[in-house]
Amino acid sequence: MSDPVDGPDAVISDDLDRIVRTRRGDLNSLPGASLLLTGATGFVGRYLVETVIRSNEVSGGPPCVLT
């Protein structure tokens, strides 16, 4: 867990790591896929985009392309 002094970016980073780790089975279908996401300007949209990006970084497979 991050120290609160690290700020919101550290909290978000910890959240993304936890999401990718715990939802690995759900994210396994994304490598090599294209994902069209509309309306991703809010909180949930940002987390979805950031989760896919983090999954791409750690998966070791072909990335999921976000458009």
C-alpha cells in the first residue's frame, strides 16, 4: 500500500497493479485485440484505459490497441 504522502498518482498506480493482478483472467482476451472506447473522459473511463495500458505493459504478449 502506498504512503498517503505519495499523492494520487501512487494510489492510482497501486489500484492499477491490483486490478491487473486480480482480473488477469478477464484481461487475457485482450492481447492482440483492438478496443474502441468512447466517452472515456471521466473517472471510470480513465481507469479502464489505464488498466488496459498497464495490462499491455505487463502481459508480455501483443498489446491491445485502444482507439
